[in-house]
Amino acid sequence: MDEGKYRILVVGGGGREHALCWAISRSPLVAKVFCAPGNAGIAHLANCREIAADNIHGLLELAVTERIDLTVVGPEGPLAAGIADTFRRNGLLIFGPSLRAAMLEVSKGFCKGFLTSHRIPTAAYRRYSHSHPAKAFVRQHGAPIVVKADGLCGGKGVTVAATIAEAEAAIDRILVDQAFGPAGNSLIIEDCLTGRECSFTVITDGTHAVPLCPARDFKRLRDGDQGPNTGGMGAYSPLPDVTPALEHEIMERIVKPTVRALQRDQRPFVGALYFGLMLTDQGPKVLEINCRFGDPETQVTLPRLESDVVELLLGAATGTLYNYYPRWRPQSAVGIVLAAPGYGTTHGPTTGLPISGLQPDGTLAEGLIFHGATARGTNGDLCTAGGRVLNVVALGDSIDNARQTAYRLANGVTFRDRQFRTDIAAAP
């Protein structure tokens, strides 16, 4: 590959996309990085354009005008809108699955049917579009039980119900109150699995799958896994409990059968396949499949990647991943999400709050910080612009060492009534 040749566009504007831009910009293969829409932190690494991530026509026009060599899609929304299909029809190289392949994330009901029909380990489930039979099943089954809105809800459409009453309330919220709009036209009810969760991501060209180092995220808003589900309040990598033997089992029983089945179903997958797994006493089982990099997992995975991420992304997009083995730094990484007040509530996050503790360019003097939802105010000061505002990431010789550094750095970054968990990566 030629050094300094590639012009790369990253689609999205959150912490995951900041981490992608950070890693891509460090590659000697890259001539220029663009991001749409980006954010205040990404703007110091990439040429940001104010084009929404779901504005497929605008993104296509940008890619053509700027002679983009590779587009990398961060969030699920553009994939659900068919961005990969549109770009490929226009002869443009893109890292991301077709809409047919992305149905694994677009519809949980489709995903569960796919897993079950191909005998890939997952929890038993039922699918409903009316509340009365759904509640009748819950009363028959008992609790704990899991209720999931079928469509895309930004990680907030899942309720792990400890009681029947809690499950019935979740059913009403999805099907009756339509809290998630069309994404809640149907729902999934499934057995509640027990064990430890694991985020297992592979990069695939449709035939070959290259595993990234596993990570673990923390979905609930508050310490002790309390409070509402969020997009993720922190993460760490690697996972000592995911041994080489367990990783081999995950690849053989889950990942490879999934990639092969997608091929057979004429849904070849190009991009990042992110398996949310439960490590049960009966072995790993699939909780969900996402069709893109995880957030906040990407923020602790890419800083540990020693290989050139652009080689990996191009290999997937061009179908040349055979015998590719990424190299990893030995350090552990821990990431802490700093969230705005109101995040996780019906009121929504408070925006426009001044942020202090960062350097003028929005970075840290030590460690890494990835911006999830920031903007520049009218006076040029850095402000909150959404829910998960910042991701503070530290590397260390051990998980505990990285954790201590990450919290020390996070405590130095402030805005009014910020929220963050204090138990990310804590010993169980």
C-alpha cells in the first residue's frame, strides 16, 4: 500500500468516531481524514463537514467531490438507511454492511430468527406485536425475563425485568405508549441469561473474520448496574476471563457460523460484526449482534491496536483479509464516560454547559480523551452538546493501574452536574 495516498471519510460524530479518526489519522497510509458531521474534538484531527450521518445523498456528494478512497461508517443509523448499498452502486469503497446484512441489528426479531435457524447459541425467545399475548406469556413464564423493542433504540430499548410487573410495564412502554416509535411496533421477550457479558468484535470481508481484542462495557447509568440502560458508561480491555481457548470457542461456535450463514443467505457482511455475548455456564451465547463498532468499546480497543487500522479497514472493504493477524499492545485500557445532567431521563441531557480541565484543543496533557457530544459555544469555549459528552481513556500495565489513571484524569475534567460511574473495570 502506498504511503500518504488515502483520503478517508468517517461517518458519525460521537466518541467512537473520534477514536476511529484518531487511529486513522496516525496511519502513514493516510493523506487526509474527513468526518461528517464530527464534533469539536474530532475537528482537530479531521476536516469536519456539517452533513448529518443519515443524509446519504449529502455524504455521497461529499465522497465524490473530495475523491474519498474509503468511507468508514460509525453509527447504525446510516447502515439502516442503506448507505453501503448507495455507495457501492456508485462505485465507492465503503467499510460497512449492506442493508440486507445490517438487518441483524436493525431488527432484533430478524436476528433471533437468524440465530435460531442456524443453530447459533442464543436465549429462547418469543416475538409479539400486541400487548395482551405478550403479557400472558410473561405471566406464564415468570421473571426474571428480558423485554426488547424490535428496532433501533440507541441501546435503550432493553429491559431486564426482575418482576412480572416490571416486564408488563416495559411491554406497555414499547407497544402501547410507543416510547420508541416505529422501532417498537413489535418486541422480543427472551430468557434471562446469567453470567458475564463480553463484547466480541470481528472485522470481516464477507468470507474471513479477524477478531479484535474483546472488551466489556457497562450499560446501566449508575454504579452497581443500577438505573436505566444507556449507550454505555465505560469499558475496558482486554478481558482476563476470555482465555485463548474461550476465544477459539467463540470463533468456532458463533462467529464463523454467522459469517458463513450470511453468505449462504445472500447477505454477505463487510464491516465490523459486534457480538454482545453472555458467558454462561453452558458456554457463550449471543445476546445481540450489532453491525458496526461498539461505543464505548472502540475507545478502549483502538488505543491497544498496534497494527495499522487502515490496513484492516481496507482489507475488509476490498475482500483481502485472508491470513491477517493484528498485533496488540500488552497494556490494558479503561475508559470512563462523562455524561451530561439529565442523560438517562425523560427530560434529556442539558447542553451548552462549559467544560473545564482540557487543553485549548480539547485534549488531555496525559492519557486520551474522545469527544462524544461536544461543540464550541459562541465565545469559542468547549460545551456539552448531548448525553455522553466525553470518554476519558488511560492505558496501564494492568487493568487496575489503567483504571486508577483513568479516574484520576476523569476527576480533573468538569462541567456542571456531570454524571459518571465509579465502578468501571472494578474487580468483581
